[in-house]
Amino acid sequence: MKQTKISESGLIGADGKLRMPMDRVNAFFEAHKGERVVVRFESAERGSTELQLAYYYNYIVPTIQAALYETGERKTERQTDVWLREQCVNCWSGLGDLMEAREMSKTDFSEFLEWVKQFAAENLFVYIEDPKTL
């Protein structure tokens, strides 16, 4: 079954033009010739916590969910989010509770995003855009 959703992250340059990696976008278009699409754009200030959260929930989680699907593992976006946080030691509080993304400090969340990038490459063979660009 072909993938019906794709999530990407990009940057609007000083010239007002969108810049994003087009390889996966073009592959998606190729697989869906003649079909209709619904597009949603969301922006946030560079370096903001809101941007980190949007990047995680709207780009990373769907990308990991699709990668898991390719391995035969079906998860909802919420299940994917929880599963990712469970894999990372930095997402557990000192009391042994799994922290929600919104509960983490900006520094801890930045480290988590870096960890996800590495984890996805090593374990799911998926490229995640470098969170340092946020």
C-alpha cells in the first residue's frame, strides 16, 4: 500500500521563497499522479519552543510513523510519539515517569530531537532534517 501522507520541513528565505528538500516530495508526487492533494503550511519563529514542537509533531512523528509502517509495524501518531519518547533515556523524569514533549525544557527537548535524528538514521534508515536548523 502506498504512503498517503508526507511531512517535510523547510525554510522561507529572505526572498520569500520556500526552500525544502524536494527528493521525497517529488517521489510522493510521482506515486500519486492525477490525485488531489491537501496542503497545510505552518510557520513559527526560528529557535522558538513552538517551532520545536511543530517540527516534532508535524514532521518527525509522521515521518517515523511512515518508516515503522514500512517495517510492518502499525502505530497511530500518538503511539509513535510515545514509543519514540520511551526509547530515549532523556525523556524519563527522575521519578521514572515518561515526560510529554511539552513538559521538557527547551535544552532537553533539543537533545531529544538530536537523539531522534540519530536513532531514525541508525534504526529505521530514515533521514530527519537536522534540528539545529530550527
